[in-house]
Amino acid sequence: MNENRQRTNDNKENERADRMGTHVYSSKDNRSMHKSLNGEFILYQMLLEQISNKKQELTFNKNSLVEYFQPDDKNDKKIMKEFDKEYKSEKAIYWYTRETCIYKILNKALRTQCIDDIIPFGSFIRDMNKQLDDEHKLFIKQKQTPIIQVYRGQLISKDEVIRLKSTQKELISMNSFLSTSTNRKKALEFATSKPPPNDELTSILLEIDVNINYLSKPYADIKRLSAIPEEEEVLFTVSSIFRIENISYDDKINLWIAKLTLCSLDDPDIKNFLSSLKQELKGQNEFVSLGNYFIHMLKYDLAQEHFQKILDQNLVKEDIELAYTYYGLAQANCKKEDYHLAISNLNKALDYLLNNSSLNDHSLVSLCYNDLGSIYGKQSNYVNALQCFGKALSTNKNNDNLSKIYSASSDVHFKMTNYHMALENLEKSLEHQTKTDYAIIANTYINMGKIYIAINEFEKASQIFDKAIEYQLKELPNTHPDVSYTYNAIGLMFLDKNDHEKALEYIEKALHLQLESLPNNHPDFADTYRNLANTYMKKENLDKAVFYYEKVLENQLKTLLWNYPSVVDTYRSIGNIHSKKQNRDQALIYFHKILDSQLERTQLDDTSISDTYQNLGNLLLEKNNLDEALQFYLKILNNELKTKLYEDFSLIHIYKTIAEIYYKKRILDQSLIYYNRLLDCYFQKEPLDQSTINEIYTSIGKVYLKKRHFDQTLLFYQKQNNNQLLHDKSINKIKLIDNIFFEKRHLEQSYHYFKNYLREQLKTHSEKDPILIDTYYILANISFEKENFDRALKYFLLLLNNELERKAIHDSSLQNIYKAIATIYFEKENYNQSLIYFNKLIDCQLQNKSVKLSSINDTYTMIGKIYLKKNHFHLHADDNKKLRENKFNKNLSMTRSKTTTKSYTNNFRLEKHHLDQALFYFQTLLNKQINDQLLDDLYIILGNICLEKQDFNQALTFFQTLLNKQHAQNNFGDPSLVNIYLIIGDIYAQISRIDQALQHYKQGLSISRRIPTVDQSIVHNIKSKIRHLPVPQI
């Protein structure tokens, strides 16, 4: 939808449809730190003046209203077409008084300060003024008395009432044509006919005295020209100026009554206002300056739109006008806390000024440098800030911005804790202030007082604050909001002295003044509410603190977007309090708001994002939500590593937390990575913090103690490599290789650390002391990871020997050790020893009712793998070698009473029991529906178990069944057939059926000759067996 069209159909967020639309100009405010309160009054006077004078920038270039607004409503479209076609200047008042969309759209545009929508009505407003001027002349001729009274009853915002009460005797204007009645009763009835629709509104009756002899902006009885002639209506032109004589509340009729007087154009206050405005503009383009008053009105988006429109539509041409436009845009950027954009626009303004020799010494140059300095100060870029202040001071000899520059420079020195320099700059600022600039002098004293507080000179600060109030009251009443600045500063002084009650007394005084004099969207409230919140925080009254922080937020969101940095600071304060109160869900809401804002407004490597990730991570850890907490901590690390090395010491907390989370989640390989990263940070630190390094190794030891699955490595990057991720083009191969070496380096370091630790333990403890259990286990695990199976076996056997000093051989707690030893023997291809320990593991598992069936199945799977590899008749040379290597256990043999004697001599009945168990398990599995390959393996396993049992006939049955199956499938080219024939031949030879043995050996030999891939050692083996067969007896 077209933007203009949308304006006619939607109620914009900032629209104040029921607001009376008053603008007050207070001469006192104009001489105070609250000049911006006059901004709306000034903007409308300037805007309407420019429309009356047909300024080029305010020219409407569209052919018609209907083309510009593009209304959806059929009736509105019809009215606009009628207006575009039939409108004549002498019918302006008629069209205004008709109940149509023309009246509504114009008043809405005037109410909401939408210049784009006011411009199309420029000629209409001028026609209205001319008609009113003509009627005014007739009107005053007809009047017999010099004074007439008119009335208007309507709704008004409570903010406007506050402003009217605090500015009695000052000037007031309306932001639209003001329709009044000569009938007080009718106006009173209108004001009291219905209650206000919400709490922000109230009702008011305006009683306006008009001296018809005054030269003023036009007004008239419009009965003759009105579309509703029966109304007793006197219409005042837009931006007419009145004086507020009095405002009071009538309790009897529950109504505010304001007495106003129409001002003459010769009124001294109006002349002073125009003179002051001229001085303030200093020859600036008035249309450009409208944007500044949007800023005063806290309408930062409108200000930005206004300046941007001037640039986009080339509405100004001169270098100085373009410079002021960019400067104004930067001011709006600053208010919106978009400092990067503000810096960019200030530099563009400087480009126009410095590239034009006639403008090199213009006062705007020093202002630009001054504002750059302030922005860099807000960003804590103090070097750039001070450089900019230096340039601002050296711009020209007659620099009339010196007071501002020294004051801004003082602010930066204060942030840098250079309090002496901050004070010196404020003293210089005072020197360059006009003696009658009482408000500015007072504000300087307030800032001085804050410095004295910072250096704990409270008595001096108190004297300075007294001076500030003295200067404020030279021109302002003690109820003026400027005084609230001093009260706030005094309150903060008492807060620093820990006198909380006195602090509250003064800050509440400040709040009372503001409530009686400022609109509720004024940013002063946010500062005061924040001061109250901080005071209650110090009093440890968290409920009151969060109440006032929420008031801060409420105030901020009236003028700022949700993602502005200052709003984010308030989210952080509220979130921290909820976190402190352990309202973690509420805290999470606010920290997520912070994160959303930062992700929109800042670069990803900004450290503030890391802080927010950490706050969220910590809250989730407190809720024991490890998964989400981990994600945020990994994001912190990723963010930090954009600008830091892995070994940066600032990362220690992140590494430690991530390692601990992974440990709690039993993701041990990842936990190990981050403990190793943590170690690297401490290895870089000088001097070496050995006690912390020992603590980290203790944690690493706990990781190894948790390892239970010995077929799964704890080396994460090695696993990636094993999974052939190096072939994946998306993987950074160099980084992966670096990480693999990182893991191996730490594996070696860990081994040496715990080896040395064991050596120290053995100086005071025997090998069988239970204190050594964990160290044996850790060293065994590390050795296993290093694939040093001999060393791993050594430590596991030492561990087992130690445990069996206190535990029965089938104690369920020994399962993991048996599994480890069995696994290592399997890796070393020492299948007999592996089988012994897997059988011990089975015994433990079957005696432990809590063991899962899947664990028993896993053990039998390993036993099955052993029987697939074992050969009853032929021990491989490697097996004999492995048996010989077990001599390193010689030292253990002295204590075999509970372990190795039983393990290695083999109790015949226990072995038979294990064989029967295994046979039963695999026969049961055979009866289930299984795939062909598994079926083949089962026949081999069962055949080999029967061979172990010396049940050669049953073994023959299983191998013969397997052979028949292979024949049925025509697998004559399968090399495994040769081995089956060899085994069957061996069985027949064992039971002395030499003829059958010879037959199967020959068949195996025949097949092997047809298959080139058959291992030739098997062929030689068959030939040897044939040669050594005994000759059958005849």
C-alpha cells in the first residue's frame, strides 16, 4: 500500500486523536534547561508562517488530493474527487465545516505534526486564512462592545493540563483551527456530556476573552459561510496565540476551567519570542530548522524523516544549508542512539563546511567537532574524543561555542576518572558563559558538584549545589523542573554517603516537581525513576527497585524504540533484579529482549553480545537447562574467537563452563576438548599457576573415570578424521589437522601428568592401596586412547588386582574393568585371554539384576567375534607371540590368589559352564529370523564353541550345515569355502576318519586353485596336513 494511502486509513501509533493540541510558550522555559518544552509552539508558528508565505519547500506537487492520499473508503474517494474538481478559494470555510474526510485528514495531519500531509492543504489553509481575515473585518465592525467571550468544551490530555498549570500567564497556541461558541451553556454541556474514554484524558472548558480592538491573527463568526449555519461558531485561525490567565478545577462539575485571552501581535511577549527565535536561527534555513524542533518535541523519527526528505528531494542547494541538514540528521541519530550513523552524518556536514573556504571558520564547524567528541566519549573512544574537542577549540578565534566544548570535554574526562581535568574544563566553561545565562551556570555547578562527590568531597559538593539552586531561582520559580536537576544531584550525593533516607527525600522532591511541570513522556522522568530504583537497590528493597525500573522503561518507550541502547540498559537492570530474586523466567524474558536488540543494532563480535549470551547461559544453568545453556556459551566462545586466539586468558571462564556442561551431559569427548583448551590458557600465563593446573587435571581425570565404552574414543577430532571428514570439501582440513595434533599433544601431557602423580602416590602408598584406584583407571584410559594396549593392560590389571583385595571376583562394580581388559586382549588378538575376561564380565552381568539385556547382548556379541576369529586346531603365530608378551605380568603373579591364578589356570567346571552358556545363547539366536550373513557367522561360532567343548560331532554338524548352505547358494567362488573344508577336514582327522579328512582337504585344495584371491598360506597348510595324515590301516 502507498505510504500516503496508509495515512488516511490507519491510526498511526503516535496519533493523539483526543488531544486538544495546545502548545505553550513559556518565557521562563526559554531561559532554562527545558527550552525544548517550547519546541512544539515554535514549530507550528514557523510551519504555518512558511505555509502562509508559500515557501518553495512546502509546495504541493501532486495534481489532486485523491491522487496523493489514495483512500480506500468509497465515500472518502468520492468527497476527494468532488473537492479536487469543484473546490474554489471562496468556499474554504464551507469545506472545512462540512463533516467530511477533508476536515478529518487536515486536523489529523496538524495534530500529528505530519508535514507531508499538511503540505497538500497549503493553499486550502491560506484560503481559510484569507476568508477568515475578510470576515474578521466585517465581524469587528458589527460588534458594539470591545470585549467578547467565546467558549469551547472538549477533552484534553492530563499532560496538557500539567503544562497549563505550570505556565500560567504564558503564551498558548492551538495546532489547528479553533472552533468556539458564544454560548457558554452549550460548550459546558459538550464538555460534561460524556466521561473521558481513558485515564490519560480529562475534560476542560476554555473561556476566552477577545479584545476586538487588538491587532491579532484573524478570527470571525463564520455562520454566513459555514456548512452548518445554525451553529453559533467563532473560528480562530490555526496558530492563534492566547495568554493563559488562569486554570482551575471545579469540583462541583468535575471540570477543568481555563481562562484565556487572545493576544495582540504587538504583545511584548510575542515580540520577545520572535526576537529570540530569530537569534536562535541565526540565518538558518527555517524549513531545515523545523527538524530541530521535532527533536525538541521528542519526535526523533519525524526529525530524521524531515532531514532525510530534504536531502532526498534536493530541497536545499547551498553548502551551509546542506551542512545544517546533515548536522540536524546527526542530532536525530544521537537521540536515537545510532552513534555510528551520527558520526557519518557529522563528517558529511564537515565536508561541506571545510571544502568551502568561506565556511571554514563557521561556528557550525566547532559544533560538529564538539558533537563528534561527545559521541566518541559515549563509545569510550577517549583518544578520538579528546582529539575532536581539540579541533573544536581551535576552529576560529571568535568561537562562541567554547562553553559547550569545555563542558562536553569535562564529561569525557569525568568518564575517564580524570576528575582534576574534568573540574578544570568546567571552570573554563564557566568563564565563557554569559553572566545572565543563569540556567546554564546552574547546570555547570551541578556537574561540578558531581565531580566533588566522585572525589568524596561531600561538603564542597553540597556548597556547589547550593550555588546551583541560587542561580536557578534568579529567574525561575522553585517549582520549575530545572530545580529537579539539583535535587536529583543532591539525592545521589546522599546515596554515595549511604544515607538512603536523605537520598530518597531529595530524589522524591525532584520527582514531585517533574510530575507538576512536565509531560509524562519527558526523559527527565527516566533519570529520576532510575535514581529511585538505584537507591532501593542499595537498600536491598528489590521489589521497589524493579517497580521504579519498570517506570523507567515505561517512560523510555514513550519516545524511544524497544531496541535503543538506553532501553536495553533498563532491560538489563530489570533482568538482573529478577535474576537476583531468582525469578529466572522473568529474567530470561528481559535478557532475550537485550539479545534481540543487540543482534539488530550491533556487530556480531561486539563484546556486549557476549555478556548477554553469558547472562542467558547462566540463567539457564540455574534452571538446569543444560542444552540451551550450552548453546549460549558456545555462541559466546564463537563471538569472542572472532577477535581472540584460543589461548587468550579472558576465555578461561567460558572454557571451564562449557567443559563442565559437557561433563554433566556425559559428552565426554567434548568436555575433554574444553578442559584442554583451559589448560592451554593457563600454560600461557606467567607465572605458572600450578594449583589451578592441578585442579584442571583433576577434572580431566574425572572425564576419563566416566568413560565406560572402550570401543569409543574420547578424541573428538580423531573421530572426525576416522569418519573421513577430510574428504568433505566443507571441512577446513588444516584446522582439523591442527586440532588432531592438539588432542594428541594433550593426551601425551595428561599421561605424563598422571604418571608422575602415580609415582608420587607410590612413595607413600602400596600398589594395592585403594587410593590408587582412580589413578590406575585414568592412566589405563589414557593409554587406551593412545592405542598403547600393552600399557593400558598393565594399568587395568593393576587396577583389578587392587580392587580384588576388597571385592569378590563377581562384584558388579568390576564389570567395566573386565570389559576393558577383555577389549584390550581382543585388540591384541589374544583371543583366549579376551574370552576369559568376557566370561568374567558375563558372570557379573548375569548376577546383577539391574543390568540391561542390551549390555549382556553386547558382551555375547564380543564373545561371538572371538569365536569367529579363533581356530581350535591352529593357534596363529601371532597368538603365541601375544601369550609370550604377557610375561610383563610376572610381577602380578605373586598375588594371583584371587585373580590370575584362577584366570589363567582355568577351572574346568567354570569353563564348561561358560561354554554351555555361550552355546545356549547362540543356539537361541539361531532359532530367530536372521539374515544370511549372520546365519553363516552363527554356524561358525556354534561350531567353534562345540570344538572347545570337545563335542566334535556336534561341531561337524554346524560346519557341514554351513557348507551345504554355501553349496545351495552356489558360492563356489567364495574364498571362505576353502577354510570350511579345512576345518571339516581337521574335525574328521581329530575323530580318526582319515578318509573323510583327506577328501575334504582335497576339495578345499581344489577350490583354492580356482580362486586366485585365496591366501597361499592356507594352501600350503592344506598340503602339509595331507602329507602328515596317518596312513589308514587296512
